[in-house]
Amino acid sequence: MLTFKRADQHILNQDADLYVGYCPLNSIPEYIIRDFSTLYVPLADYIKKRNFIGAAGSQLTIAAVHKQKPVMLMLVGLGSEKKTATDRLENMRRATGSIIRTIEQIKATKAALCMPEHHWLGVNEFELTKELVATAMMAGYHFDQFITDPAHKLTQNCEIILCAPALLHDQMAVGIEFGQRIGHAVNQARQWCDLPADILTPTILADHAARIAKVHNLKATIYDEATVKKMGMGGLAGVSAGSAQECRFVALEYKTEHKDAPTIVLTGKGVTFDSGGISIKPASRMDEMKDDMAGAAAVISTMEAIAHLKPGVNVIGITPIAENMPSGTAIKPGDIITFYNGKTAEVKNTDAEGRLILADALSYAVKHYKPDALVNIATLTGSCAAALGPFFAGMMSTHDDLVEKLTHASQRSGDRLWRLPFHDDYKKAIRSSVADICNIGNETYRAGAITAGFFLQNFVEETPWVHLDVAGTSFNVPDMSYYRPGATGFGVRLFIDFLMHFEK
């Protein structure tokens, strides 16, 4: 467990096991050389000998003695100031992740960090502290619930001491609180995604949402499978039809005290396990399909965080939750289903199930909340993962103002988005000769991520709407020090930032 506190600027006044300085490229701060040299006299020569210049992703560790106790000194690189502020901030996050890895390796119980220069990073001290603390918590996450060998569990506690001038401490205090809320929310989403599908069923995930609503005074509406069928949610009921686990439909509501505030709806795909149904997936990597509820996890965790952080907008979090399994009662290729808004779809592939449950959620959101903005998040298509890889999620919309808001939130939060073309030329791909639309695009048009987006567009009417496809970013992202193999919680940081800045 990580805890955080503020301290005065002189880092060596702190009793720690690890002392850390952040270093821009070719500009190692003078105070780091001055202070750390008292513990390791040949520091400047050693830095030169090891060719440490503060490059992004680089680090240098040195054994030393302080107050007759063995300690470690650590320098981490921030890269070039010629990079954009967004890239510089991301370099700080990855440097922070490497610090947490070192803490784990040396089993440090206290680590003192010289705060990097916030102006150099293009943020204020509150934002810097928030990002550093949230990242540290993310880096400390380890899914070890089912590991019984104590040697393979990360059990040590560490206090992280953030050293900066006293005049910045008030901003830092708020930044620590926000960062901890964000870090907890991201890690909670990751924990749910990493749990096996026999542990996290649709009913259990809905129970988690109900618990959060009760504890944090959010309004919760939860429909069971019988009600889902009665309401005409054919997409959610159809996907769930092959499973022994009942589906659930969850809506959580946060209401701000601000009068005439806009209403934002977030919808997240919640397939707790996706076998593909009758159109069954290959066995290879099917185990990762426990993560197909990453969108729902992000939405529910975001709702808990904003209950604390209190943005000045009304927020609704909607998550349709089901398993997609093959059985004698499962939907079949060729079936036609009717959604909550009355539209019909021909099902040509039961593995294109996420759009079916989201169709009901989007229709419900538009009818019952008339939102000023509607955003859905889903591990929707392998096509998007193939196109963008693991570092950017796909963003599709025809509403430029909403895209701009999410783009800025992406740049600030570190959950990165890339806008894909969303032109009407792709719309014909989902035509059906026997229903209103088809649940997969015609192969002639390729672009499976985009044609899936056009399927969803049928259920949002004129509401400003953005579709986020996070299939590539939600699980097993490499080369980022604050992640481990497994779930990433992508979307939580993005949504919190988006909601906190929406009214501005």
C-alpha cells in the first residue's frame, strides 16, 4: 500500500530508504547535484561516466549511506523540453512508474521525491501532484488475489514523501486527494477486469454498482433479466440468452448542486465473458475475454470517483451487463432482434455482441435522460485494436465540439484517443435486406471499427455522441511502466478529467 505526504524542499531532511530526482534532458537540476553529492561525493563524475543525461525512460541508481544507514539514490529522465507538454507529462508518469518498480525491488518503506518543475511540464502544482500520485497508485497495482505464495505477493507498505517549497503545499494537498481518488478508481476497474468470469458475473458486477450507489448516495436503477425482456431490450436479452448467468441493466445517477447544469451520460459495454456465442472464438487468448466488461468497469468506477470529486455537471452511468455463451438457447446467426427503440437488426455473427447490448443502453439513455452529451466506451472490435495497437483508443463521432472536449481530456489525463474517419460512405456497410440494419459490416467496406460505430449511431438520434473503441488499450499494454500484464482501467482517468472540465 502506498501513502503520500508533503514535506519541505530539502530532500535530505527526510528519513527515507530511497531519494529520487527527476531530470530533464541535458539539464540535471543543480539542487540534485548539490544535495545528492553530499551522500555520494563523485556523483557528477559518475553521472558522466554512466552517460546519464536525463533521456526519457532512462534511470540511474546509486548505493549510498545517509545518517549511517544504507540508502539508494535514483535519477529518472524526463526527456526533452522540445516535446509537447502532453508528451512531457507522459514521460513524468512513466518515470514515476519506474520509481515504484524500484521501491518494490529494494523493498523501500519510505521514498523521498524531489517534485519535478511543474512549469517545465506545462501544468500547475495541483495538476502535477494529482498526476504523480494517481500514476504511482496505478504502478503499485498487482492482481495477486489468487496467489498463495507470499514470496510472489507485493505486501510491503511505502510512504512516498513529496518534497517541494512550503508555498506549494496547499495545492499539493488537494492534488494528493484527487490523485488518490483517481488511482483508486482506475485500480478498482482493473481489479474487476482481472477477476475470472466465474467470480465476476453480471449479477456480481451489478451488486458492486449497487453498493457504490448506497455508500456514496447515488441513485441506482437496476433491472433484472425478466424486466429487461419485458422492456423490449432485445439486444441485451438476446446476448444473454445462451448463458446460465442472468443479465443486468444498471443506471447510476449523480446530480450536481449547480442549477441548469448539463447532463452527461456515459455508457459502458459489460460483457463479463465473451466466448463469441454460436460464432465461437478461437481458443487462443479466449481467457482474455473476461476483460470484455472493461467499458462497464470504467463507467462504474468513474461514478464512484465523481461522487467524491463532485463535478459541476449531472452524470448518468449506464452499463448493460451479460455473458455471451453458446448453448441451445443462444441467439443464432440469422436471427432478427428488436431493440429498446423499436429498431431491428439481423444477427449475422453472434460475436458482434457488444453493439447489441449498447444499442439498448444508448436508446434508454436518449429516451429517459435527454442528455447534452452521450459517450459510450467498449472493447468493441479487433479491427480497432489492429488499426491503432495498444496505445491509442479509437474515437468516432460527427460532433466536433464533443470530440474536442474529449481530445483535451485525453491529452491531460494520459488515456490517449485517436479520431477515426466517420464519413457516411461507410454507413451502407451495415444494410440488411431483412431488417433495419445488420450487426456486422459488409466485407467490401472493411473498416470494422468504423462500421460498428455506424451501427451504434442508429440509437442516439440527434444527441451529441462519441463512440470510444478501447479494444486495444484495455488489456496487456506493453512498455508502460505504470502498467503490469492484465487490465489497464483505460477510460477512468479520461472520464474524470472530461467531467471535471466539461462546464468550463
